[in-house]
Amino acid sequence: MENRFFEEINGFYFIGIGGVSMSGLAKFLLSLGKKIGGSDIIESEYTLELEKLGVKINFGTAKGSVAEYDAVVYTDAIAENDFHLCEARALNKNIISRGHLLKRVSEMFGEVIAISGCHGKTTCTAMLAHIFYKAGKKFAAHIGGRDNVFSNFYFCGYDYFITEACEYKKNFLLLEPDIAAVLNEGADHLECYGSRSNLIAAYTDFLKNAKNAVCLSGIAGGISFGFENADYSAVNITECGGKYSFDICEKAVKKGTVNLSVYGKHNILNALAAAAVARVAGLEFQPIITALSDFGGVERRFEDIGTVNGAKCIADYAHHPDEIAASIAAAEKITVGELIIIFQPHTYSRTKNLFDDFVKVLNGSKNLLVYKTYAAREYFDDCGSALTLSQSLKNSRYGDNIFDIEDFLLGVQASDTVLFLGAGDIYDIAKKVIFNMNDRR
């Protein structure tokens, strides 16, 4: 089912190949027999997976060459003066963005399912992968995180393509889905859109591109999901140890009981969205119920990563105020003693644009350390810095290095919970903290 684009290109070089979306696309092209190479700043679990598959990757200042590849793929985070991008231009290579490559890949499949929203995309996409697998469908899943079973890409056929649709720089508008889902419309990436109204307008355009729409109740669209007044809703909700059970309803008719294996009330909405999408795709309820109950989660989504002084340590990708609120609420359900939070802001612009929201959601924390900003693609901006945020909070310390975190955690007790939040390198730092503190005992 290859289209002409893939017939004519035999080799792809990925700039930023360690990114979760990029490495997933690289895996798919490898399955087509394409020659794959790439570069990235540092090694990661995703680059290690690719290297085991025979992919040659250049790290750090090791520049390599794109000459032996037909096309060069880049992400929006890559600088215009990147060495490999400049070399590709000089050699007149076929240069394609990650978003356009994703669109090309999606065109190879019978039906495209695209999941968008400020938060929940990765979990919902992973849930759908488990549902379609349980239903015996032929599909590919392009997941924005490491699912415990499928990692970040799974492929077993061309009937369906399930992917996250990222709103950053309007990349999701490149897709033409058969089913489009909008999980929420929280304000984010305002540095790209300028205002929340422009962002919402982009979500509206995204839905217009699709044949079928699934939306959170209250969002203008097609099929709705939500806690109430929705086509797909949850009733008889119960909670035990931070995990939720509920009866799922279709048009107010009970269809079965879901016993979630993942933490947090917000995952009820992710499960309802996945169920609604699967039903629109024509799947029966039994595999939906079973898969949602068995779903074991995604790396960095409220993941148990170890203990310090007996205290459970949880890592969560939450980097938006809404996500932070949901993660804190879930952590409070499982905490007997004190909840201790280490939060790393992700980009200066997001912190600056949503500053008041960050203050509101974090001000209730009694034990909080704000770690230095993960800048990603941005330059320093004091108005959106972690230090400025920390100074604006009631009970907050600022941390500039791993030793500050270790010092902050010295007094934790076994009954406490330590919550590491953020989408930057805080996940790897948290693991180092846990190792160092246990190694010194």
C-alpha cells in the first residue's frame, strides 16, 4: 500500500531521532525496509531501541553525514542552522518536517484516527491501541510515550492508523482523519497561537478536517463523552486506593463495568474518549471493556519509579496546570503522610503565558521544590523562569541542581509520597536522585 513518496525514497535521516514521535516514525519506516539514520543530542531509551535495530545514530557534536540518505526529516524544535539541515539543503536533499511525514504515513492506511487535546493524548492513544489489539484489528499505533506493552509504535496491519495529533504550530491540521477526537481545549502553546480563541479555532478546523468527530462534552462537535450529559458517560463511579471503577453508558444505556488499573479520576475521561472512538470505528463493547480494565499505563504517566527512605516516588509528565492539578489529586488519594512535590517547568513561554494558573495550582502545596526550567527550544526569560515562579509561591524552594533535590528529600518518611512533575529531563534526574540516595544508605 506504499504511495509514490515512499516508493521513491529508500533512505531517511532523522534530525532529533530520539524524540518519541520521530523514533516511532523511524520504526515504521524500518519495517518497510527503508535505510534509517539520524542524530540527537543525547542517548535515550528510544535511540537504544533503534540502535538495536541497526540504525546508525550520531550524538552530541558527532556530526556524521546525510549524503547517503535520500530524505532528511526534522522536527519544529530543530534550529534553522542545524549542521545536518544545512548539509541537506546544500546537497539538495528531499527535506520534510515530522508533521508532513506523519501525514504521508497516515495516507497509507485505510482509516485514520487522530487524538488531540491539551492533555491526555498519549494515554488515550495507548488505550485505543490495547482496544484494537484486543479486538483483533489490523492497525498501527503511533504513541507519544512508552506504552508498557507496545512502546511508542506498534504495527500489525494497514486497516487503521491511530496517532496523536499535536497542536504545536498547527501540525494537527495537516491530518485528514476519518475519526478525530478533541479531549479538551486547555490553553497551551499560546506562543504559537497568540490567544486561546485562536487555539480553539484551530481545534474547530481540526474537527472540520475529519469525517467523524468525538469531543469532550461541552465542546462543539459530534459524538460526546463526559461525566454527564454525553453520548458516552460514566455512572456508579467508585474509588479505591486512587484507582476508579465505573459503569460505562452509551446513550444512557449501561454497557459494562470498567475497573481501571491506572491512577486518577482524569483517566475515566480518557477511557470514555477511547471507548467513544472505538465505537465510532465499529468495534464491539466487550474488547473495549476488557482492554480498558487491563490497560497498565504509559511511562511517565503517574509511574512508580522507586522509593526514597521508604517513601513511594511517582513520576508524571504533567507540565500544564490542568495536568498538574489532576496528578496532585491522584497523589493525594494514595498518600498517608506528606505529599512532597518536585516540579520542573517546561519552557519559559508556557510558564510566562500561564503564570497565574501555575501559581493557583501549586500554591496549595506545603512541600514544594521548583526545579530549574527545561528550556527546550527557548532562550532564558526571567518572567517565565522557575526561580520567578518559585518566588511567587507560598511554600516553595528553588532547586538548581540534583543536590538541591537530594537535600530537599532528606527528611522524607515511609508514609510520604514524592511526586516528580514535568515533561523535561526531570524524569531522568528523579531516577538518579533515587539511585544516589539509596546507594548512600
